[in-house]
Amino acid sequence: MYRNHVGLITGAGSGIGREIAKCFSLRQTNVVIADINAPAAEQTVEEINRSGGCAVFIHTDLTCESGIRAMIDFAVSTYGGLDFLINNARPFLPRGDYGQTLDDWDLAMNVLLKAPAVAAKYALPFLQESGCGSIVNIASTNAFLISHQPVTYHVAKGGLLQLTRYLAYQFGSQGVRVNAICPGLIQKEAEPIGEEAAGRRWNMVEMAKVVVPLSRPGVPQELSELTWFLCSEAAAYLTGQVITLDGGMTLGDQFDVCLRAQNFQSQTSPSSSQVQAI
């Protein structure tokens, strides 16, 4: 059952986490899917194993320290070691004005910041033994920019970057590398979707033409390939780094985005002779 490496990915039942798990499996890595959504995680496991990979699922509540420790112990007992820890999980966080409760803050901090820190603590002995131990924290451009996401998400992701630097500094002498990725606009995986979701996806594509210099959103496969690179030997001298994967979105300012939006609208809107007065 043991192949070249063992990778543990939190929140891998769907979305970006699922793509990371599939990518690692294609690289001869035994994959542990840690998620609180059992049906979605089991589907990921089935998909990987059906395609010739090797994956298992453990139901994990990242708000509970004993659950985090059990997750690490399960990975090691199942495959005999641990090489890569990918902290990707994200809870559902309510959006809106600045009105979050203490419960909202606790959920965001526990899953997005405390869980990666505690997971790193329990994974460290096994990552040391690995000889190629690597942690990748999936952060966000919201770690340094403000958007429609809730304040709890922004603050937790900002803290995750500093956690990444701290762990890299402390763990480096023990042979463990730690890096973070800050994705920008990432289009969700292609699957049958309802009319409302289709409209949101179209809007993301159109928005990307305005705010992203590369004129498109990223795709999960691009993020998963970067995650694999950070764990691979090709990145053996790379640690403590924050890599922004946003197609250049964070290079501009808001005034320039307004100008780009104005130009885009003038190029795509019908001429005045085609517009009826209402």
C-alpha cells in the first residue's frame, strides 16, 4: 500500500482540496482525505482509487484538538509515515457587514489558523523522519487585500501567513519546509450546476477580464500543481515564502480597475443607436 510519499490534505472532499488530492495521487503519493463532510470526502476517495491511486478518508473536526491529533495518527498508522501536510480546509463563514459574533470568530480562527498550527505540531515528528517533510498552507489574497469576504476570514488568513513564516523559521533546522499560497480568483471545478451557480461562474469570468491582467480566473489544477511543486524536490531550498497565484490581480490599484472596467464596458456594450430609451 505504501508508495513514494504520504500526503494529508484537509478539506479535500471538494473544490481545491479535491484537486490537490488528485494531483498528489498522480505523483505516486498515498493520500489521506481529512474532511468533516463524509459523503463528499468518500466520493473523492472513490474517484482517486478508481483511477489507480491510493486514498483513504478520516472524518475530522478541526475545531477539536483531539480530532486533529487523531487525523495525524491515522495517516501515520495507515501508511507508515507522513511527508506532506496541506492545510486547506475552510468552514462556511457568513458574509455581511462587520457584525460577526464571538462564535463566528471562534469558528474562523479555529479552522483557518489554530488547526494548521496544531496539525503542524503533531505532524512535526513524522515530517522530520520523512527527510522531505513539507507543509503548505492555503491562504488567500484576502490576507493582504480587503474584499466581500467576512472580517473573520481576512484576519485568519493574515495570521496564517505569519504562522507560515514562524513555522518555516523554527522547523527549517529540523528538515521541514513550510510555505503558503495566496490564491486570487479561482474558478470552481467543472460539474453540472444550476442556473444561479452558472450565472455566478459567468460573472467571475467577466470580472476577471476587468481585474486580472491575464484576463481570466485561475483553475484548481493550477493551484494543485503549485502545491505539488512546493512539496517536491524542485523546491528543496524554498521555505517561508508566500506565493501569490492571482494572474496579476493584486498588481493594480482600485482606480486603475475602474478605468479597466469602463473600457471593458465601452467595448462590450451595444452602441447608443442600439439602446432603446426606457
